[in-house]
Amino acid sequence: MSEQYVTNYGPTDDWWRNAVVYQVYPRSFSDLNGDGVGDLAGVIDKLGYLELLGVDAIWLSPIMRSPMVDHGYDVADPRDIDPLFGDLATFDKLVAEAHDRDIRVTMDLVPNHTSDQHEWFAQALAAEPGSPERDRYFFRDGLGDDGSQPPNNWTSVFGGPAWSRVTDEDGELGQWYLHLFAPQQPDLNFENPDVLDDLRATMRFWLDRDVDGFRIDVSHGMAKPADLPDMTDAVEILRHTDDDPRFNDPGVHAIHREIRAVMDEYPGTANVGEVWVSSNDAFAEYVRRDELHLGFNFRLATVDYDADQVREAITESLTATSSVGAVPTWTLSNHDVPREVTRYAPDPAESGLNGGQALAIGALRARAMALVELALPGTVFIYNGAELGLPNADLPDDALVDPVWENSGHTDRGRDECRVPMPWEGAEPPFGFSSTPDTWLPVPADWAGLTVEAQLEDIFSTLSLYRQALELRYARPEFSGDTVEWYGAPDGCIAFRRPGGLICAMNASTEPIPLPPGQVLLVSTPLDNGLLPPNTAAWLI
Ligand code: GLC
């Protein structure tokens, strides 16, 4: 660690084993300079809020220099702050002030690809086929007599082909390059030693500025099979399977070991990887002792509000991590996944409810699931706005800016609806997020009741529920132990117990149920004559 800051975190270096990490999506968190996009000064301004909420750490989605085609996940200079968000001095201030409040700071690292505006890509375009400059990426000749067919049949996660053809300086069509995401995000070739060297330099650059770790984007990508074999199955946009040659190549683990070696030079730091694989064995390989400290396991973020599905997601996640002695992680949503309130809302067409009624049930279920995830052992990630019970926003087509919308030929609306700015205060959009009403995504007018200001003093609000839950999780000895023991529970319900004595019960049935014996610590909605109502969870000791 550098000398510029002395931490006061206490004796343990492994804070990440049992932490609550809050994901700040900087574009949408707080805009202090009034340009309609959130910034680092805005994050500093809200650190008091995060301290009040009681989180241990934040994860900042990308803030490095970027043309913002994929809103920061297209990095043009990984060792500088994009002027849209601020500068390095503001970043250093954010880290220091967060540390003063005992909040650790982790940030996104995007090793799989660069922006097409990165200097390496410009050099590659200017260089000959077969040159060292092109070898940092995946440049290949096209198939067919005239090279007019892409080198294989891979599709981009965002829609369309995963290959784009370049025009050479003489105006002739040339080679193709690989991009698993947007064409403006060319994939890097980790077989080229420059790539790993540069990643190490980037990690040290930020670690020397006292960051406490990274969220590693596309951790299951990075390595590609040598012969780039065709895909067998057509896959949906934003999805892939475990046998998809684009991802989860065995060579990725050597890269993770190199990343871990750098982290081990900085005690007390930790990484969490974005690992979209579904088999437990495949997942466990990423969190072996010399690879990632933590891996995002997305099972809980992708199941319905259904007792069997939730129980299975928890059991499978625990099985995956315990097989290698790793720490489980839990999350209900992020900037790529629809917000839980919307996901859990019954389908109005099937339920006969109107949209508002359906969302009200979704909100109750999201509160219940918050108590479930916060009752579990390991580390929990909360996406900004989840603590306010925000739903996805309904956005008009002309407001959509996620590249998925364009690249899918307007067949997939993409992820903008879960990325709308945070409502802080007041009665009109953008609710204190910015001084301009012209925010990068519009904030729905009907969020007035969901602002931080509206919820802070209301003890029944979702924000208050989160604050109480975080405080209890932090303070109570009953939350100790690495396992969960399942209780018998009525149909459509789950109940489990931590070794320390905490019991969590969740009712996903349609009838109120009796609680397990014990003293109630917290309920996600009030009990009904001593019974646990549908769409509710409780903590007991
Ligand atoms: C990850 C990010 C996502 C981004 C993609 C490409 O999946 O979470 O937001 O679009 O990587 O970098």
C-alpha cells in the first residue's frame, strides 16, 4: 500500500469475506457539475449517505477514459479518469474520504477488450497484417476467395456478428477483428505479453492510489480457444451457455493466477469477478485459492420469487464455493440485470393486476429477498437504488442509448431501464440527482415517493428496512457461521438457520404462515396476527 493514507480498518485483512458492497453506477448516482451525468464529486457528496446506509465498500462501475459507447466499458486509457467523471485528484479525494468513513473503494477493471479509440487499436489499424501491433488483438483474414466472410460464425453478445472488417489505408477492405461486445470494443489477445504487462501496470496504478480491489469485467472471457472454432448453437443476445467457445476457455485460469499474484503484493485488497457460468464445477475453478477472491454468482439474480428456485439457487451457490473453500457472494441485480422489483412483479396479463398493483407486489417481494440475501453467509452486493426499491423505468424508444438497442436491430431494448439516475429529494424529476432536468436518461415523474428524502424518516420504507438489516447483520453474533441449515417449511416457503442462531423465513405462497419459533428481529412487511404474510420474509433469533 502507498504511504499517502493510513487505514483505520482494524485487525483483519479479509474484510471481503463478510461484507456488504454497494455498486455505484457513477453515471446515475449524483451529478454535481450539472451536465446531466453523474460524477465523482457527486459520489464524494453522497458518502455520508453510504455511511448512514452502513455499507463496507463501494464498487465503482468504470470511470476511466472512454468514448462511452458502452458507457465506460469501452476503455481508451485505463490509467486515467474520464473528464466526464472528474480527474485523478478528485478520485484520490474520493478514496481518502471514503477511507475516513471506513468505506473501502473497489473499481471496475475491463481487461477483456479496449475501446477502438485506445492507442493500441489505432496502431493496429495502421500496421500490416501479421504485425506485432495487430497481434495484441484478434485480427484474421476473412473466409472465401475475397475474404468477405467473417473468420468464424461467432455472434456479439450485443447482437450482430462478433467480427468487423477494417478498411486499409489504401481504401481496400482488409482483415477482420474480433469483438465479443460492440464493434467499438475489440477483444485483446492475452497470448501477447504486452497485454498482461499492461494489465499489471493498470492494476498497480490504481492499487498504488489505495484502491481496495477490483471488479473484473468478463472474468470468464479473456482467453480464447487457439483455433477459434465455430459456435454450435445460436444464443440469445446478452446470454451464452457453458459450452460456448467464446467464453470460459480453460486458458483463462492462468490469467487469473497472474492477476492474483499482483493483488497479493497489496495485502487487504480483493477482486470479485464477473463469472457468467452455470455449472458449479466451472464456477468453482474461478475462486480457487490462487485465482479470484470472490466471483459473482448470478443464480439468485436470475430466479423468480419462488421458494424452490430460491432454495436451489442458494444451495447450488454454496455448493460451488464450499467445494474450494471460497466465500459465497449474493446479489439481486446490477447494471446489466433488470431490477428485482420489476422482475418479481407478477405478469399483469396472467394475474389480472394492473401495472401499479403488480409493481407493488414486486416491491414487497424485493424487500423479502433483501432479507434473504442479507441473512446468508458471505458477501452481498447491492446495486444503487435497490435500497430504495426502484423498479425498472419505462423509457420511450428515443431515450434508449444502450448499444444493445441499436446492435440488436431494435429487437432487444438493452439495459437502460435499470440504469436510470437515483432520485434523492424533491417532487420533480430529476429529484436532486442533477441541477439540469436534461439527464442522460430521463427519471420517471412517479418516483417522487421513492426518493431518499421521502424514505429516510419513514420507518416502514425500503431504505429503512435496508438500514436496519445492515445494522443487525453487522452487529449481531447470530449472523456467524459459514453454512445454512434448512428447516422444514410449508409449501411455497423457505426457512434456514445460520450456525450463530439467525433464522430466516420467507413466504412465497399465497397464504399467511406460522413463523418458526423464536424472537422476531426484523420483518420485511408487518406480521398479520402473528403470521408471516405472503411476499414477506422475517429474521428471528
Ligand atoms: C460486462 C459489463 C457490461 C458490459 C460488458 C462489456 O458484462 O457488466 O455492462 O457491457 O461487460 O464490457
